[in-house]
Amino acid sequence: MSNLGLGRAVTRATRSAMQQRRREANQDWRSRDRNSALTYHARGSALNRKVFQVVAFAEAFTWLGLLIGMYFKYFTDVGEVGVQIFGPLHGAMFIIYILVTFATKSVFGWNAKVLLLALVAAVPPFMTVVFEQWALRKGLLGDFDAPPVREEA
């Protein structure tokens, strides 16, 4: 075998080993299977979109309740009943919004910038609804058309 033939054989073997490593890396649990049954069904139905919309609205509603409760606590003599009620409710809805946001990111394949915007939107009052409307307009919460066609490999 000449040096030229040996070089080609080494190149082919190296390329084959690299392809094998990529295949093995794709078997990793962190790799995304966009055609898995769960993500296929969640994208095909409006379930994930509707859950995200409801949770975003509920988080904003509990923000409103907490702000009203804080007004009555600090500016009137009513007491802190509103804060005692809406404080834990808002805390729970905040955590649920964060969890649903990560699930929605996984299903719709959001990039890190969109995920960060969604998470930051949970901090100022009512911004979860604004983010949800923006994401809906941009198509980040899926299509309203027919479910996607599943490609068979």
C-alpha cells in the first residue's frame, strides 16, 4: 500500500470514528428527540399553548391581588388579609409559571433568549400576559393550523 492509499484509509477511519461518536452523542439523554410521542402530541394539540396561556394569566391575576392586598395593608387600616391570601397564591403561581415555561421551551424548542425573556417576564407585574401575547404573535407557541405531519424514519 502506498502512502497515498494509507492516508485515505486513515482519513476514512477517522471520519467513520467521528460519525460514530456523533451517533453515540445523539443517544445521550440531553439530545432532543423532536419526534417523540410527547412533544409530537403537545405540539399537535393546543394543550401546551393553552396551559401556558392560563398560567400566564393566573400569575398576572395573583400579582394584581397581591398589589391590591399591599395597598390595603399599607394605606388603609383593613389589615393584611389580602397579602396573607394572595401572597402564597402568587408565590405558587410564580413557581408554576417557571415550571410551565421550561416545559413550553422544551416542547416548542425556544432558544435561550426567548426562555430568558419568559423568565424575566415573571418579575414585573402583568408582564407574563404581555410575553404570552408576544409569543403568540411571533408563532413561538405553535401554529393554529393542523397538527404537524409525523415523519417516519
